[in-house]
Amino acid sequence: MTPILNRRALMAGAMTTGLAGTLVSASARAASPPPMLTARAEIRPDDTDYWARVAAQFDVTREVAQLENGNWGSMARPVEQAYQRHLHKVNADNSYYARRRLWGDLAPVRARAAALLGVAPEEIAFTRGATEALQTLIAGYNRLQPGDQVLYSDLDYDSTQAAFRWLKQRRGTDLVTIAMPEPATYQSLIDTYAAALDAHPKVRLILLTHVGHRTGLVMPVKEIIALARSRGVDVILDSAHAWGQLDFRLDEIGSDFTGLTCQKWIGAPMGVGIVHIRRERLDAIDPNMSEVGNSDHGTASRVHTGTPNYAGYLALNDALDFHDAIGTPAKEARLRHLRDLWAENLRDHRGLEILTPGDKRLTCALTSFRLQGRTSVEDNKVLAAALLDRFGIFTVHREGLASGACVRVTPAIFTAEADVKHLVSALRIMAEANL
Ligand SMILES: Cc1ncc(COP(=O)(O)O)c(C=O)c1O
């Protein structure tokens, strides 16, 4: 693999010149060093020229205003091209490569991802996504006794909620569910967990979602994890939407058990995730049934994925090159800027409910809304369909929220401000019609 620092500089050059260069053409330019990307701190979220150059690195549909980037993230062109090269090599060299060199090539990729997350390499292992990572943690967690309680909220991810319900069958636990306050404040979210733990002293395990997929609410995870720990309660953290979108480190927020995905905001190919278990807590997760007897005493012994998409795992390094060339703080600020451009602009419109608060600590790219009083699933399906049919804006309806259904809007780093302004005009028209 090309050394990371060289690659980073090359990527920076491609970005700065705005050229949609392949890594091959970027290598050619390396003979005379490319101009470096603006230092991270200097990238302004509203620097139209800079973000247009970033956008030029993506091949995304122009058929619609693509404002549903929460499902997964498109790879930047250099990442997609690198992925294709990895795919070709894995396909051509087959087992000859996999049995001799693959794991040696993947070791630095894992170490790099771990460093970005603020943990040791052996504390993380690759999975096929956050789902597999979270299932590994939930199924393997061995500290529950019959009669203990586990807790999740209305904002947590559907299949992960289901996995918590499944714990009743597996471990004989009872379930406590809570709803997040609306509108939420930073403190009210912490208080909601404190009150739930006061009311339910048998709770031993909490599912906590870092960035909710229903409304985009960013949770005060550090405080909630500390609160839980002070009462002897463990937390499984779902950071699927957080990694690559928010500037955080797992060691700083104090997470012991974390599920992450690389295919949303890190920009890796689909089918690449990470499970994290803090070294000191490894015993709380059983070895995977297919890893019993494995001499690896790290997180890798807790998950077994068979033969996954190796080319995708290899391309994580290329995705991290692209990600690092911009940097998480700049990405986070840009995404919040795009989000504020519509959500805060329309905050006071009496025909709309913006479901995520204005507090910057509680928001980033994703935010949901509904037309005033329109809480049914059908209403919100119709609303998303109308945005597409009448205005060419692609969003998605979401349900499962205690307060009702909604429509989610998710810009990406390649989203043009013009698309967001188009959404604002469309929502004004639809909200007026609803009054
Ligand atoms: C909050 C949340 N958790 C978990 C997942 C599952 O992630 P993956 O698709 O990587 O398995 C998603 C996917 O959308 C999500 O939004």
C-alpha cells in the first residue's frame, strides 16, 4: 500500500486543484509536489469554492436534489476507483493474495482506524456494518441475569431495539423503554436517563444511539455513559451515524462497547463496519461461538464474519485518505451549516415542526420535520413523495418516534447550497398550503 502520508498529500493536491483525478494521475503530479489543502482550521463551512471542489470529487445523480444521504454515503471518486482496483486484485490473485498478504495489508488499516477512534488496534475488529457490530455486542454481553432490566429509547435503531427485545428470550431480561423529550435540551436528555435509572434500579444495560437515524438528534453520550457507569450500568453505544460526521474519540467519551459503520460518513464501500470493545471490558462479551480457542485475546475473538468483502476492508484506507484530507471538524461544520441553512431558516414557520433543536451540540447533518400536526405515517409518506414529484427533492419518511412520523433531510459534503435553498422554497409552499 502507498504510505499514508504520501497518499494524503496526493489527495490534498487532487482536492485543491479541483481535478477529478484518479490516484494514478495524482501520483503523476506528485513529481512536483501538489499544492497542499488548506489547513483544516481554515476551511470555512460556507466557503463555496472549496466545497464545490469537494463536490467535484463525487459522481452523484443530478436527476434529483439528493437530500437523503443517511442510508449510506456515496464514495468519493478516488475511493471508488481504489475500491475497484482492490476488487480486481482480490479477484485476480484470489487466495494466493488472501492467504499470504491480506492480513498484513489490513493490519495498518485497522491501526489507522483505531488511532482515529482513540483506541488500541486490538480493541476493534472489522464487521460487515454497524448491525453486525451491535448484534455481536448485544448477543455476547454476558453480565445479565434473569429479572435484570435493559433499556432503550424511541430514537434507537429499529433492528437494534429488536435485538434488545430478543434479550428476554436469551437472558430472561425485562425491557424498559423511554421516549426522548421533545423539544429536547442537552440537560433534559441527560435528566431523562437519570430519571429512568432512578425509576428502574434493575436496569443493567442501556442501548444508546449517538446520532439518531429518525430525527438526527445528537445525544450527550459522554454524560449519559458517565451517569450510567456511576450506577454500575453498562452502555452499548450505536455510533453508526456518528463516525465521520462528528469529531469525537471513543476514549474521550468513555465508551466501552461501540458499533460503528464506515459506509455512512467515513465514505468507505458498503459492507465495512467496526466493533469496539474497551480492553478492560473484553470479559463482558463472550468469545464468538466460532472463535472459541482463538489465541487472539482482543476484540477480533468476539466476532466472526466468515469471508467478507476484503476489497471493501482494503478500501477503508483510501476512504480515510479522503476523509483526512478534509478532516472531521471541517466536515462536521459543513454538514451543520447545510442543515442550519434549511432547518434554522424555517424554525419559526408556524406551518412546520422542526424536530431537532437549534443547539449545535445536539445536531449535525440529519434533521427531520413534519407539517404542523401531521403525525401519521401516511401523511409523511405523502409529504416525501410530493417533495420528489413536485420539486425533484429526494428525502425519506421516518416512523417509530413517540411523537409521530416525520420526513428526514440529510445533506452530504457534496450537497450544493442551491439544493438546500430549493428545499426551503418547497417547504414554504407546502407548509402554507397546509395552514
Ligand atoms: C442508528 C443506526 N444504527 C445502526 C445502523 C445499521 O448500520 P449498518 O447499515 O452499517 O449495519 C443504522 C443504519 O442506518 C443506523 O442508522
